[in-house]
Amino acid sequence: MTRPKRDVNKLAGLLTIAAEAGRPVSTVVTSLPVTLLGPGAGQPRRDFDPVKLEQLTSSIREHGVLQPLLVRSVGDRYEIVAGERRWRAAQAAGLQDVPVLVREIDAEQAQQFALIENLQRENLNAIDEVDAKLALVALTLGLSPVAARNRLTQMLRERRSEQPSEQHEALEQLFSVLGETWTSFTKNKLRILNWPPAVLKAVRAGLPFTVAGVIVTATPGMQADLIEQAQAGAGREALRKIVRETRVKSSALKIERSRVASVLLSEAWFRRLDAKRQQALQDWLDRMPESLKEALAEGDL
């Protein structure tokens, strides 16, 4: 179902509010008790670096809260739309009140703004970026994130076959606000969600997207070691060389195994051996690993 275009156009207004929320405290800002505030239900950010939170707490103890929190009224309380980290640090610093900008926005607008604000973080990793943009796509198209992901792939095919829909235009508007095209996002970044959990965890911990892109091309058995090497300082080209060399060795090993198997399966070759060589071969086979013997006995090979 196509959502009304005005839902996408609201993002421009939300960006204006975002800029307003980033201004230094002024006379138009209201002060509210920290006890009346609470995290927003649609807040995409759940992890707060304890070291950076403590640094912010120390700064607030000395200088106070320099940027107001953006909040919206919900009943007799206020939901934080942007600034939860400042709110947490203010409480840790012992502040009773914090400066806020109160804006009348609905739950969907609040979620959209929280996602946009999350995308503006300096330390945003690739996974958080993809999650936030996919969530905005889901809101724009009126779908769940999973359905939105599938719809993006489908729309990319529709675009190639010159069958654009109103949803295409809605996404063009959305991603123009985000400074990217939806086609580039779908082709180049959405695939990150298919990466193995260990690689995703490393990216969340700070592994660069481009380096992770090299690691996922390696076999599953290699990826943990490559992640360790990357975290120790190995760059993309060094990792790419390791992956390439391993592929060459693996290919050569497969060829060698194939040749050995063809020789061993040749009864004519075996008959040409003299008794001494046949016995030597038997002795060699008797020393094969137990796992191989079991596989032969069970007929798995």
C-alpha cells in the first residue's frame, strides 16, 4: 500500500526541528524536572558507551547541559525524542532539571526524528546506519522492516524494467533528505544484513564496513581469524591478499585430492604394483585417520 506523500515531506520539517534542538540554550527553552522525562518508545539507540557517558557527565557537572533535549508531551509526562544520553548524564551529574524544547509531534514523527537524529551520530557504524534507514523506509511505505527490505529489492527490479510506482517517488524524496539514493542503499548497503553474526558484531564494535566486506568473501572457517587480524591493524588490501592466497591453495589442494583419489580407485594401477609396494600401500592405509576409516566403513565416501 502506498503511503501519502505528505508523510515523507514531514521529514523536512523534522530536520528543521533537529537543527533547532542543536542550538545553545536560549530564553525560549523550557526547563523541566528530570523525573518528568522518559526515553521514547521508538528510540533506535539502546547502547550507550559507558566511558563517553561518564565524560559527558563530567562536562555537565562543570558546564551544565549546553543543548536542550527535544521532547513531546505524553499525558502528564514528557517523552524524549532526542537527547536521552544528555538526560542520563544529567541525572548522573545530580541535576534536578534540564533544558528542553517541547514540540507537538505525533508518535510516528517522533520515531522518524529519533531515527534521523541517530543517523547524525559521529560514531555511527554501518549496521546502525542500515537499520535506521531501513526503519525510515518501513515507516514511509507502511511496512515492517522485513517487508520493507523485500520491497526495496522488488522495487529495484521494477525500476530496471521501467515500471516505477508512487513508492519509487516517495523513496526518492526520503533519501534526498538522507543525502543518498535509495538504489545505492539497496544495492550496496542492504546486503550487510545478510552477513554472518560474528562479522556484524565486529562491525558494531567498530570494524570498518569496507574491511568487513573483504572478510565476508572468505570461507566461514577463516572469518574469525581475519576479524582478529583486522582488529589488530591489518588493512583491507592485506586481508584481501590472504583471502586470495587461501583460495589458490584451496583450489590446488582440491585438484591434488582429486588426482590422489583417481589413482587409489584405479584397480589396474594397484595390480601393477609389486608385493612390496602393495604392502607399503596397505600399511599407509592402515594409518589413515579414524574419521576417514569410519566414513569408508559407513559408505559416506
